[in-house]
Amino acid sequence: DSPTSRPTTTSTNTPTLARTTTFLPTSSQTSTNDILDDLSSASDISPTKSPRLEPSESSTPFIPTLSPTVTTKPTASFSASPSFTFSDIPSTTPTVTSLPTISTMPISRPSLHPTSTFLPTSLPSTSPTDRPSLEPSLHPTSIPSTIPTDRPSIVPSSSIQPSWSFGDDAIDEGDASFYLMADGGSNWQFWTEKLEKLVVEDHKFMVHLGSATRAVDDCTATAYYRTQLSLSVTPIPVYSIPGNNDWPECSNPTSGWQYYQQHMMDIDTLHWNATTDYDVKRHVNRTENFSFLYKKVLFVGLHMVTNSDGNETLSRLEDNIDWVVTNVEAYRNNIDAIFVMGYARLLAQENKPFYNAMVTKKQTEWSDKLLVYARRSSESDITKDVGGVKDFLELKVGNEWPIMDVRVKAKKGKGLAKLEYQDVEEVVEEEEEVV
């Protein structure tokens, strides 16, 4: 019966299953050590007592475990609140939603189904596709293709450079014969009677040097039309260039220019078939300017008028200079003479840029060619060696009847081509003798 430091162990046939632990209520200040002390001092704890097979029905609340339970199986019931961490194991059943989710990070694996969208992406592709687009682009690319297409363009490209064809008689040897005239206007009956009797031998064409209307006509549409009708009876093609009375000196220059374009500018295509003896070219931006090569003489028609608008005059003169130079360069090896035609005076102050350009070219690159500038004047005359430049001529064409008969004689030997002119020979009808 002496006390011992160890408890007496009593054997029993009934095994001890578990020790019943009673959980005591705790307050918010209760610590873990307090709970353990209470458990060790409980009076009803005995290892020899039989365990309780039924759980305690005490109303004492449960205290959660300090360590979570780890399990490899999902819970049997759904959680009432969402999880705040992502699972590494994908769901066996996908979530069905009517709206796409928006990811802030790209996925490393491609989608099994392509995303449908009605708008194209704003970012260009970094590499070309292997498959062509089913629909063409709405706008052409600003970057030119490095590979030429095997199909022609639907819209032809524009160029101020004409195609340099010649014509059957462009470079033939021989003299070039033609007519020059100016003015006319609404006195169309007089001119009709004269021109329908025009003697044509080896003459190929006639050029009207401007002022299709008179000052008294004030640029009415009728005046342009009547001049066209009087010229239409000429047996050879007629070409026209504008003059002062055709638009700059009109009370309404805009309407005057429109009437000139409508009735006079393309008169050669209105009443005569296109010739095959020479090939007529037109400036792309200034279609009133024309050119053609015939019998090794380059004929160039220019828009040369007197206008108070300095900006318009300068722009027009620059185009005229470029047109003459471009044509001479194209035909350089096939021309003996350059025959330029305009309305205004060559030595007029407003035309000085053009005059200086012609002088410079004649003294250098064109020294082996005859250069002529023909213009409208009150009387027919000629100025030789203009500005002291040899073989640079200014031919003045009178604005009354008779018109001028001109001939550029072909170059012979080492000399240059020669210019000849005279008044047109008028046909005199003999009166029949009355018996």
C-alpha cells in the first residue's frame, strides 16, 4: 500500500478503444496551453474506464484543428463560397457561359476552337499568310510590290512624256509646206469664201495662231463657233492655239476659255481624219499645246498670250519651255529645224523667261538647227538673228487676208535648213464670155 510514482496497471479483457475528451468552452483570451492544462487535470479521465461509443451531446462549440486535413479526393458536397486560390487540376466538367472570358495573359497553348470576331485586328501580321485572302483589301497598300504583276492595270498611268512615234513622212527628205493665219472672228462668211478656194499643192496642214474672236464679239459662244465653221471648209487639217481675244481680254475670261476649248482647241479632230503622215502629240496638263514631226521639221504649238496674272503667266511659260525642250530631246537626231508657234510677241517683257531659255538652247545644244518662232501680227514680216543669235528667226504673220504660205526647205550639205514664205496665191475665177 505504499505510494508509488507510477500508476498501477490493471489488466482487463476489454481493450481500451479511446479516451474520451471533453472540450471546454473557451473565450477569446484562452490560449492553447490553458486548454492542455485543463485537459490533463480533468477528474473523469481514467484509462480503465470503457470508452464512450456515442459522441457527446454537449452544446459546447467545436474548436477547429490547428493543422488542415490533407486529402487527395474532392469533397462530397459543394462549398457555399468560392475558392480564392486556383487549382492546378482542371475541372472534369467545363463551365458553360454565354460570355467569353478576358485574359490579361496570353495562353501558351493554342485554342481548340478559333475565336469569332466581326472586326479585324489593328495590329499587322508579323509574317505573311500561306493562304490568300478570300476578299480583296479595301485600300491599296502604300508599299509598292517588288514583283511585277502578270495582269495589266485597269487604270493607265499618266505621264507628261508622250510616246515618241513618228509617222510616215516624219523623217523623209524634202521641203515642208503649210499655211499660217490668225484672227478671223465672226466675219465667218468672208473667211469661208476665201478658205474653201485655198490652193493646196504639197501643203499638209494649216495652223491658226489665235484670236478666233474679235474684240467686238466679246467672246460669245457664237463667235467661236462661226470661226470653226469657216475653218472647216479648208481642204487640209487645221490646228489652233489660243490668243489674247480667246480668253485673257474677255469680259469673262473663264467662260471665254470654256468656249475656246469647246469649239477651237481640238478642231483638227472635228472635221478631218487623223493623218498618217505625222503623229500629233498633246501635252497632258495643257492639251492646247501640241507637237509633231514632219519632213525633219519639229512643229510645236504653244499657249503664248499676254495675261495680267503674273503667277499664271510664269507657270504657263515654264510648261511651254519644258514642252519644247522635251520634244527636241526626243527627236534630236531626226530634226533639222524647230518651228515654234505662239500668239504673243517673243520679246514682250512677260515672255522674257521663255525667250531667254530659247536663246540659251540655240547657242548651245541647238546650234546645228534652224530655230523659228512664228506669231500673229498686224502685218507679215520676219526678224532674222533675234537677239544677235544666228539662225534664230521671228516670223510675223498678218491677221488679214491673204494668209501666209510657208515653206521650210530641207537641209543640204553642211548648211542649215532654210525658211521661205509668201502670201497665198488666190484663185481668180475667169468670167465666161457672153456671146
